[in-house]
Amino acid sequence: MRVSVGDVQLYIHEAGPADGGGRPLIVLHGGPGLDGSFWFPGLEPLAAEGWRVLAPDLRGNGRSDAGYVDKWTVPQMADDIEVLIDVLNLERTVIVGQSFGSFVAQSHMVRHGSATAYVLMGTVAHPGALAGIDDELDRFMPVSLRAQVTASWMCEASVETAEEARQLWHDQIPFHVADPEGPLVAQLARDDVTVFRPEVLRHFAAGGDYGMEDLRGQLRDFRKPVLVLSGEHDRTTSPASAHELAQLLPYGKESVIPDAAHLMLYEQPEATLDALRAFLRWV
């Protein structure tokens, strides 16, 4: 479905009870330049268990409207999610953000904080932690894939077409999984659903920090349950920085998924879903 949040309409991928009921789980995709289809089939087990999974394509991403470029910001995307909650009359909502989506979730926590609880997957405590990606690229193994992966990061700020963006994502997948030569790499590359938006990726990549803000000062006083979920071998968003974030949150919980990197939901689906279930039962 499409939902107006003011100046743009957001496209929403949805799964859950046929009657549209179920407790809402708003899940925010990574990228930027990707879309909400990332969450399926990964979260379909939760939808089958009665959760109403709502996966919006963030402003300018996927099938959502672009709107004005000067509104392509993390805070504006957080505001869009607040309007979405209001328009759909959602109650007892849990917001989940993966990677770039976790930056939007953090912004929503500070600007609105209206969800009952939050899950931050593949996240960091502050923008400076993203600088560690360069060191990870320098030591990335196997050496045979290092040039391909490094180029995929370097070209994000100049990507022009959707096909180029798709190729960059495919070239970068080995960096985001624990086993860069495992069968999951090819499996994730067989993607004919994602709508790639190179202009959004280019916009955010040019700044180097993907629009993330340092919100640690405000988050130290955030008094709602938050699960910080990391992959043990994440090269993109440092588990050490995620740990810092979990420690500073008054009601922060932390779970580290063994034998997984940035795409834990697909690398270790059962362990990731079990961690989510345990938290969701608590909130």
C-alpha cells in the first residue's frame, strides 16, 4: 500500500494477519538506495506468528516518492515514520532499524520516542565509528575479492544508474557476510525485487557518514526498551561501537549473533529471530 506522510507517499511492504490486525512492527531498511523488500522473507516467521510487519520504503528510496532533495535527511525520515504511525492509528508499535535504518530509528527515538520499544540492528553509537570501514577494507580477506569490495564502496558517491547501484550492492555483499565466499553471497545477489535508487545512495554516501547524527547525549536519557543486535564479525558497523550504544541506554539490551556479520537476519536466521522473539515477548 501507499501512505501519504505529507509531501510524499511512502510505499509500504506488509505481511501479517489477513485481517490487517496484529501488533505493528515497523521495520526500516538499510542502504540508503535499497528498499523495504530487504525484510522478506526474513521476517515472514514473525508475520506468521501474528505480528503486522510494515516495511516502508524510506523517502526517496524504493517505490516511495522522492519529494524535495533537501528533505533527504535522517531526521526527516524519522519524522515520516511518526506521521505513518499517526495516519495508520498504530498502537504499541515496535520500530526496528537495520544499518542506515537504525540511524533513522535512533533519530526517531530522540525526536519522537513514541514507539513502545526499539531494535537497532547492525548499528553504531556515533558517526565516527563508520570510519572503521576503511581499516576493514584494508585487511579484508580473501585478497582476491578486496579490490572488488573496495571499489564498490568508493563508487557509491558517484553511482548514476539503477543497474550500477545493483552491481555495487552485489559486489559489496561479500563484505557484509561472515563468509565472503559462501553460498549466501550468490543467494543474496539473486534479487529481482529491490528497486535501487542511485540518486539517494549518491546523496548520502557523499557525506561519508550517511546522514547519521551523534545522539549519544540524548540517548543516555532515553527510558524505553531498546535491543542492540549485532553480528559477531560485522565489518560495516562495529560490534564494539554497538556495545557502547547498548551500555549507555538506560534500558538497553544487547545480543551478539555468533558466526554472522552485517546481514545477520539471513546469515543466522534462527538465532536472529530467537533474539528478536525474546525481546518482543518482553516488551
